Amino acid sequence: MNKKTNDAVIVGGGVIGAFTAYYLLEKGWHVTIVDKGRFGSGSSEGNCGLVLPNYILPVNMPGTLLKAFKWMFTNNAPLYVKPRFNLDLIQWLFNFSRKCTMKAALSAARGRHVLLQRSFELFLSIMEKEKLQCNWDVCGSLHVYRTKKEWEAYREVVILLRDFGIPVEPLDHDALARFEPGLSPDLYGGWLSRQTAHLWPEKLMDGMYRLLTGRGVTVMENSEVMRFQSVNGRVVAVETGEKTIPGAEIVIAAGAWTPMLAKQLGCTVPIQPGKGYSITTGKLDAAPSVPCFFDEKSVVATPWPDGFRLGGTMEFSGYDDTLNQKRLTALSTAAVQYIKGSGIGDIEKEWCGLRPMTYDGLPIIDRSPLLENVTIAAGHNMLGLSMGPGTGQLVAEMLNGEPPHIDPKPYALKRFSQNVNTT
């Protein structure tokens, strides 16, 4: 490689951009990260910090539409669609409905499985090598239920997961109480996945910032990309409001904001912002010791040695980043039904962030159809953290012209071929 031309500009300083920079550094690239806000903010900041190699089933499973219609216009339900006329959202919802089939869901599951498994392996290697201080812990996770009906219903998921070689262990009431005494004694039972890790995402991103900048990465915060300078189908520089940054390769890792660059990318990027919420408290006296999914309420709980976080909900309200107190209250109200004790304690942080949702449950990791040196790495739905290392390594291989460590075809833009515009 010509050392004079291996400058990469990454648009987006979230977890995908950070891991892409990490692997490009390993291959000798000079990297600049440009972010419209702070490095590590957005969905990379307030999520529940779960690394889930077993979370292969997408949102577009059969039966999702029925639940969606029950919830979508109730503003404190797990799923909420803000009533408004928006053609992009209408088209996205229509395409999503078409993908709510078992065939489409299993196709997505295969693509997710490969990327999630590889990312988990890379996480293990990174944590061993870099010693990042982010409360990394591989201790498993639980899906817990108050009723026999819902506990039994999850068995269908377990059967599908076992077809992919992912073991899940059933726990009845007594076994659950022995395994996790921090949960309410009123629960019927649970399902245990041992191959799950969790970390504190803000601490991870702080550690990645120090690691990357310490190795020469330039991070430009509060610098929104306004346009690309292109010559003969190649971007030669990225323009912000104040600076022009030259680069031989450009990576768009802007998460939910990627569609705003779609016109310049030469394609319609079918990503909708799905707002999620979280509440962070200090350490609870009575709390589960492993991450727990309260599926009946669509709430996730993550414990750390010195803190606790509840997260969940999906709100399609465009690029609105305001906090909805009813939805935050729904998180804490749901949690007290599953956690031993009378409450979640004093709230230290309330947060919301925009997840980049594709309608088929798979991310986009591919070249722009219009600009030959631009790569899109976005649309990781609710799994940006879990898919971060694998995505970063795959993008670095693509830019370096190396054989990919996993098949990139499931993440290609051509699956949205009816949306591609190369004119």
C-alpha cells in the first residue's frame, strides 16, 4: 500500500466508528474521526452494555405485527409510532411488514449470527490485549417471566436458537431463585444463556478514546459533515462547517443519521431512527447479578459493581431526542415487578438515544454505489455494541483489499436494490 494515500476519514464517533478506527490502525492507516457531537455519545452512550452473540433473531419475527398494532399508538407502550405523515417512515413500515415472515427472519438470523459470533471472539481478544477498564464481565444473561404462558412461549425461541448451536437452559421457579436471588420470588421461571457479556458502555468509549488518540487517531468532535468533495466518482475530501479533511477512503458510520447523507452516497439508505430509553442508578441493595430481560415488559436490566441500568422501548418519532417521562416511568414501573425490593433507588441519569433500524434486521456494510471509495457501516439496529468489532474488522479488510474474515453478502446494499440510485 502507498503510505502517502492511506488516510481514512470515519464519519461517526460511535462504537462502529471506534472499532473501525481500531482495526484500520492495526493495518497501518492514518485515521481521522469526525462526529457531529461528542465521541461516544448517541446510542453508544446510554445503552445497556450487553454483548449478545446469541441475540440472532431480528425484530421482524412472525407475530411482531400483531403486537405492534396493539402498542403503536400508546405512548408508554414498548413500541410507539408518533402519528405523522412521513413517506420514508411509511415505506419503511411497509417493507418491515413484508419482512415479518419466518423465511425473512431466519435469513436475517444467519447473517446476524456470523457477525455476532465473530464480534464476541474479537471482544474477548481486545479485552485481553488492551485491558480496557469498562466493567467487562462474561457471566451470562436471563430471560425471566412472571407467567407460565410467557415462559412456555419463549421455548419456541429456544428451539430456533438451538438450530444455530446456541444452548439455552430452562430454569423453573426454584432453580431461578437459587441462581439469581436478586429477582422477585413471584416469578414463574427463566431461561439462561451463558454466552453473554456485559460492560459499562460509557467507560468502554472513554477507554477507546484514550486508546485511539494515544495511537495517533485525530478525533474532531462537534463537527457536522456538510458535503463531500468528489472528483471522477471518488471523494477527495470531507467538508464540515469549518474544515476540509482529505482522505483516500471514507467510512460512513453515522448510525441513525446516515440517511441524511444518502443523496451524496448515491442510494436511499433504509434506516429509521428508533428511540430507546434508559435509567441509570447507583448500586442497588437488592438486584440481579447478571443482565436480565423482562420480556413481558420489553425491559432490560444490567448490573455493574457500582451501578445499575434499565433500558428498553422503541419509539419511532423521527429525530426527536427529547425525553418522554411516561416512557421512562414505564421502565421503572416494570422493573419493580421483577426485582426483589420496593424500588430502583435514586436515579442518577435519564437518557434516550436513536438506534439505526433497518427493516430486515441486518446492518449495512458495503461500498456506496456512486462513490467508489466510500463505505457505509450503519444500520446495526439494537446491536451496534455487540456487532462493533466484527464490523470494524470487516470494513478494515474491505479498505485494505484483503479477503474478508466473514462473508459480507448479507450486509450488502443490493438487497435494497429497488432503492439504489446510481445516477
